[in-house]
Amino acid sequence: MELRKLYEEIFEFTRGFEGNVDILLPFANKNEEQESLGNKIGFKFKAKAKQDITNMIKEIFINYKVTYCENYSHIVMTVARNSG
């Protein structure tokens, strides 16, 4: 899965940082109505279920605090590591 590999690479990249680390990860929540509309106009709407993404992020970003803000079908997940 390309998305998982991307997040794993971001995690590895941040391991070398000292101090606080804040990462914003935007994504679209799975929405069958939007997918159907996208298919009709020729747009491949790639979205995952919020719980699937949340679980994957928590598996990868061990010892990070994971929070998210959801508005309509858009979600911004904040992954944070405090140095103290």
C-alpha cells in the first residue's frame, strides 16, 4: 500500500529530529456518494475509512499523540511528539 509506505517514510524521517514534532496529515473520509459522483465524471476518488487510516497512523507513529479534526468528508490528522 503506497499510503502506508509514505507514512512509514515520514515516521523514519522524523526520528532524526530533536525537540517537538508536529505532522499534519490531510485525507478524505470514505464517502460512497462522492465516489459515485466521481465515477460518473471520470474522477477516481480514492478515500479510506477514517478508522482504517487512524489505526494505520497509530500503528506507525508509536509514542506520538494522534488527534484529528473532521469537517464534512475532509479530515486533518495531527501527529505530535513532544520532547519533554
